[in-house]
Amino acid sequence: MEVALSIDDREGFDGVTIRAIAGEIGATPMALYTYFSDKSALCDGMRDRLFVQISDGIVSRRSWQSMLEGIARGAYRILRDHPNWTPLLAHDGGLPSSGFGFINDLWESMLKEGFAVEDAMRAHGCVMSFAVGSVLFERTMMGAGDVLAKRIALLKRPVESTPGQYASLASVAAKVDRWRWDDIFEPGIRSRLTGVEANCARSRRQSGRPRASRAQA
């Protein structure tokens, strides 16, 4: 799986084939078909490994907050470093088997806290969509490397050529070289977790569901 992910990193998902993997590890393609019947099965294995890497960085599993924040930060970190892995998330293989235990523990913690099932599903989807969407937004809006430098120059050009006309934009352009995407992600992830907690408390009050005691949890 590491070889497949490495090829994906360099060449994109279309470059990942049984033949390409066999060539890198010095095996015959037929030997690999013993383990992967087709590319869909190979993709399932890659997704499974991707989830392991994403979840490896979770610092604490003592609460649903720490687990949800940890998995979101892991997804953001890994996919930011390896953007070519993002299409793996769209594969129709379902939840990777390596994620069953973690997701079960996360949702168990949320349900004990007083979440309705639907609220737990929405909370998980909201936070994860923000994490993955942040990576896609960065790449789509600004790019990286030479692309980022070019887009910064394009932002500065009209401001510099028409002094005084776009005052607010000029103030942004003056600081854009020091731009850090973390300055968006950090308050964003915190606001979503805070919102999830508030929504859960409101839903619990409206339904009369008790919050689990520490002894129950």
C-alpha cells in the first residue's frame, strides 16, 4: 500500500496500476493479482491505509471532542501534504475497515453525551467536510509553489497600478506574502466544534435527553 500511495503522490490516481506497483517492487503483475483482483480492490486497500495515517495523529480518545478534532486535524494534515490522495475519499468502497473501531467509539461517546443519532451524524459530517474542504479550497483558490507566487503577483498588480483606488484590497495585498492557511483552519475548526457542542446542548434541552454521567460514560 505504501508503494501505491507513493505512486499516487507522484503521478496521481490514474498512474496507480497493478503493473506500476509490480515494477517498483520487482514483482510480476500476476503475483499482485493474488491480493488485488482489480483496481477497485487496490483502491480499498489504499483508502484503508490512508485512514490509518489520518488517525495516527489523534492525541487523545478520552472524549468525543478530542476524537472529532483529532480526526479532522489528521485529515487536513495528511491531505494537505498529499493532495493527490484526496480522490481516494470519493471511492465507493464505503468506510475503510480500519476506521470501524474509531468511528464506533466516536459515535458511542457522542450518543452517551446526549446527541441524537441524527445530530451525531450531522456533527461528524460538518467537521470532516470542513477539514477536507479546507484542503480543496487552498488548492483551488491559491495553489502552491509557483502557482501561489503567480496568484499573489496577480493580486498585487492592479493594486499597485491604481494607487488609492482599492484601499481595502491594498491593505490585504501588503500582507499577503505572510499569509498562512493555518490562520483560517484554526479558528474554523474551533468554531465548528463549539457550534456542535452548542447544538447538542440545545437539542438535549428540547428533547429532555439526559447527559451521561461520568460513571455511565
